[in-house]
Amino acid sequence: MDFDLDQTDALLSTTRAVRKRLDFDREVPDDVLLECLQLAVQAPTGSNQQGWRWMVIRDAEKKEALAKLYRDAGGEYLAAAADQADTETQQGRVIDSANFLAQRLGEVPVLVIPLIIGRLKDNSANAAAGLMGSIMPAMWSFQLALRSRGLGSCLTTLHLGKEQEAAEILGIPDHMTQAGLLPVAYTKGTDFKPARRDDVAKITYLDTYKNPIRSA
């Protein structure tokens, strides 16, 4: 199979974390969500267990309850940081954007919470990588599929500080782990650009840590 590399590279390099450009007023059909999720579950998963599950939240009261948990978990921090943020800098704009989303999360047309069967029994890197590595690739595939259809999203994890409370709101059983929360909406425009990133050769090492893969 021959891929259009220009189109593929554009998709990979312009799928941004979208917050301020989410269209709160445009409906997101179930058919579009399911199409994107069907692509998402083509992602690799540990031992091919396919333990992913997806919570789609449209109910206004439940969305607002989750938004309140989100703000309770970190809203004050985001608001304070946004007040001091220099929006002339990239980091300042990110903080301002994150605070904007926190304040209006309940207005997003759809919230999607990816779930994975199982709970972490210890804090080892092996356990964490095994559990989250079985859902994170699917989450990113979902975001790429959304982008290719004119929708945007943003992986958030702030509400996980209130995971049990969120589980009670949504009836999620104890053996399931929430991997994040994705606000989903059509975007206002689709003209997203690649982000500024350092030359990857500066952070890529050959055989030994800090041994550059390519000489300067």
C-alpha cells in the first residue's frame, strides 16, 4: 500500500490539543464518533487483550458535574496561573487556553472518557506502562481520526484526581481505570499548523545516555 506521505505527515504534525477553537454549538453525531472509535480500536494493545471501553457523555447535568470535578481538582491553580501568564509566550498561551477549557468544559458537545480493564496494583514502571500502554495508542488514534474529519480534542487528566467521584457519576465499576478525559467538538476552522519543536537530534541518544546520535 502506498501512502500519501505529505497528507499523512500533515495529519501527524497538525493534530493539536484544541481548546479555544472547539465549537460548542455544533452537534457531533454518534455515527462520526463511532467511526472514529472503530479506527481507534485498530491500535495495538498489550497481549491483544483489547480491554478498552469508551464512555461517551452527552447529558448536560453529567457533563457539568464532571466539569465541576475537573475544576475542583485543579481549577484554582489554572485560574491563578492564567492570571499571571504572559500570553505573548507559547507556555503562557497554553496556560490561558487550559484555563479557558476548565471554565467551559461542561459546554463541550461531547466528553469521552477512555477506560481500560484493570487497576494498577503497584507503582512500578512496568505495571503503569502495561496498563496505560494498552489504551493510550487507541486514544491517540481516536484524536487523529477526529482531526481528519474536522473535529478536535485535547487529552486532559486533571479529573483523575477525582476519579472515584467521576466513576460514581457515570456508574463505572471498580475494576475499570479511567485514562483521561477528551472533550470532543468540531473545530472553528481546520488550519492548524505544526508546533515549534527543537531538533529531535538534540534529544536522541545512541547506545549511551547523552551520547548524541548525530554530531553538532
